[in-house]
Amino acid sequence: MDDFPVSDLIFPCEYPLKVIGKNEDDFLPFVIELVSRHVPGLVEEAFTYRHSGKGTYLSVSVKFIASSREQVDSLYRELGQHPRVIIAL
């Protein structure tokens, strides 16, 4: 059984990712480091971020070339298990 629904994708493909967590000083570098472990070669400039209306949360977005279903599954697995990540889309 597949861990995450990534249906109808043909790899490699461009893949969008958004990670939301509490707006803490080191949340952006944390997300960049975690995603970069799964997607080597990403530059920091590829990541964008946005604060929630009240500034409580931070969403970090990036688009990358996903090489395989296994890569995407592994990335979501690690994001989903980390207590700092509220949601990964």
C-alpha cells in the first residue's frame, strides 16, 4: 500500500510543497535543511515563505523536480513525523 496519495504523476516532475509550522526564528532554516536532505541541489532562493494573519504560523513553499515516488514518500514521512510540522501539503 502506498503511504501518500501521489496519483497520476509521471516522474520526474515538478512537485509543489508547502510546510506549515509555528512562526519561530529557526523554522525557515529548519524546513530548508529537512527538504534539502531529500532534494539535493535546492538553493535557498527556491523557498518562499508567508506569515499567517496574526503572525502565529509560517508557511514555507517550494517547487522542486521530484525524481521518484519513493523520494516524495520519504520526504512526507519525515515531515509528518516531526513535531515542529503542523501540516505538509
